[in-house]
Amino acid sequence: MIMKLTTVTNVSVDGVMQGLGGSEEDRRGGFERGGWALPLFDDEASAYLSQVYQRADAFLFGRRTFEIFAASWGTIEDMANAPIGRALNARPKYVVSSTLTDPKWAESTVLSGDVAAAVRELKARPGGELQVHGSGTLVRWLLDHQLVDEITLLGYPVVVGQGTRLFPDDGPDTALGLVDFRAFASGITLQVYRPAGRPQYATSTPVPAT
């Protein structure tokens, strides 16, 4: 069985994925509302996400998310010894970057040049999942190039009102098939989708009956 590429993203109701972990995590573009996810991230959601990481055979990151993870899960002792940290530190990690040349995190490889070909080669290997966590710019690029097999969204019951969103205003349109759905006690919802080609559009506007 060849690997499927799965993206795993924490998003607010209005689609924001920026700065979920803390006020100083990502302030690009003047973003001032970081840390919106952690107050809602309970033990149930933590246990589920830990199971997700255990399924991974390898991880694929954009440069910024890679550096955030390397400085936390790869460095801070308590985090490195947690289930998520152990999975991240033990398995191969690939980071897409044209500027990073010497990643310090063990088991890490930089992908540059023909990234699409490199990702297809990774997906062709035997295994279960090649997981992408966070990495919004990379996820949008992977979707543009039809390289994503499954989309996992953890939706938080909050409207952030500003910040980078997962799906751009002018991105490709994609139909999605719902594979799994679950609601946690905190109000977080899990939705797992598979891309299903172009959406269907109505060809005419229904006329109300009189």
C-alpha cells in the first residue's frame, strides 16, 4: 500500500489557522489574536490528535511550521517526551524550503527544486500516511497541485475575525466527500474529507412557486 497524503489543520469557524498556539507564535500581518485554540483544546481533543500522529509514517512541513515544531516538540523536554513529540522525533520529516539548507532536527530532509516530483516520490513509497500539520502555504500549494488525498479539519467554536485563512479567496474550487465526523465536549468538531473533483453548480435559479 502506498502512502496517502493527509493534511491536519486547526481552524476557527471563519477559517483562520494563524497563531492558534499563543499570542507570540505568529504575528505576521499585524495579527494580534494569537492563542485562540488552546483554551478549547481539552483532553479529548488531545487524545485524538495524539492518535493521529501515531498513524504517520512520515511528516511533511512548510519551513515556518517546521521551525516552530523543531523549537518546541524537537527541543523542549516535556514536549519531546509526550506522545506527539515521540512520534515527531522518531519518524522521517521533510521540509519544503528554498532557503533552509541545514535542518538541525534529526531525521529531517529538505525538499527543494521540483517539489511536486519529490512529493509524488514520497507518496509512492509503501506506508500509511504522509502527514502535513499546519503549514498553510504548503497545504494550499498541495491542493493546487492535486496532491492531497485526505483533509482533516479540527474546527474550533470561535470567530477570530482576522488572520491567515486556510483557503484563499481566489483558490481552486473543490468538491469534498465527508469520510468522518465527530464532536468533542469542548465544542471542537472533527471533519475528515477526501477531494472529489470539481463541485457541481446549479445551472439555473429556482423560481419560487406562486
